[in-house]
Amino acid sequence: MSLSDRIVNIIKQKVNKLVERHEDPPRGPGVKENLTGISEEMSDIGVGISRAEEKTEALKSKSMAIDEMIDSGILIDHTNNKDQIEMELERSETKEKVESELDLLKSSLA
């Protein structure tokens, strides 16, 4: 058998295998069904992550709003061990520090 005959024979065998696969597909879920299932799961995961991010942002916004209300005195923080006088003193000290830093910046620009 010559080399060309061998090559032709190998090609015929491969073609026959491909034809057999096409005529008798494997049983069970197909490739597309598997890929679709996987893509649905990934989509569900993506939706879950988006929801978690939205909830986190909403909680962060609420927390910031509550902190601002506590800082402005609208709400009282009962979890804080400091009394009203101590908190007022801290606010005034902070305000004085900010004003002194602002004066220092203004003087450096002048």
C-alpha cells in the first residue's frame, strides 16, 4: 500500500467517524442546553451581585444620613457614652480647629 493510499484510507476513516457522530448523537443534554444552563446561572449570579451592591449603597446612604443628623443634633446617639455637654464641646473644638486651619490657609494665600 502506497503512502497516498494510506492517507486516503485515514481520511475515509475520519469522515466515517464524523458521519457516525452526526447520525447517532450522544444521549443526554446537548451542548447548547448545557451552555444555556450555565449562562442562566451566571445571569442569576450577576443579578444577585447587582442587588447586593444596590442594598449596600442604600445602607451606606442611610448610615451617612443618620451620621449627619447626629452631628447636627437632630438625632441623639444613645449608643455613645458621652453626654450632651461632652459632644457639644467636641463639636466646638472641631469647629475651632477648622476655622484656625482656614485662617492659616487664607493667610498663606495672601
